[in-house]
Amino acid sequence: MGDVRVYNPTPPETTSSIDLRDYQFKMVELKVNGRESGLRKYEFSIPPKTRALYHSDILYGAQWRQLIRDFDERLLGN
């Protein structure tokens, strides 16, 4: 995966120090729909390839599946 930063559950308080180029591995895709307005114009998704990678994790597969399920439910408003 190359140069990957270690996961930090508490993000830094200031976002000015974050450079997106430091994060080459993207787990979530963002699509922008110009016909919508507000938050509805953004569509977040986890690519199928990424889902499959974490779904088949031998040690932490159950936790990953739960995280992905929670992600999907929040986006769908359930």
C-alpha cells in the first residue's frame, strides 16, 4: 500500500496541518452531483474492491463488516 499513516482515532484539532497528498490510499469515494444543493449533492461510497478487501480480513473481518454496515446505514439515514 506504500506510504500509509497509522490510524489515529482522535483527529488533530486544527485541520490546517493535514495534507491530503499524505493519504494516498482512499477508502471512501466522493461524487458531486451538480444538480442537487446542500449536502444532497455529495455522494459518499466505499468502492466494491475496498469492501471485498476488508470483508475477507481473517482477524478483523467482523469488526470491518460492522464498520461498513454502520457507514452504509448512516448514509442511508436509517
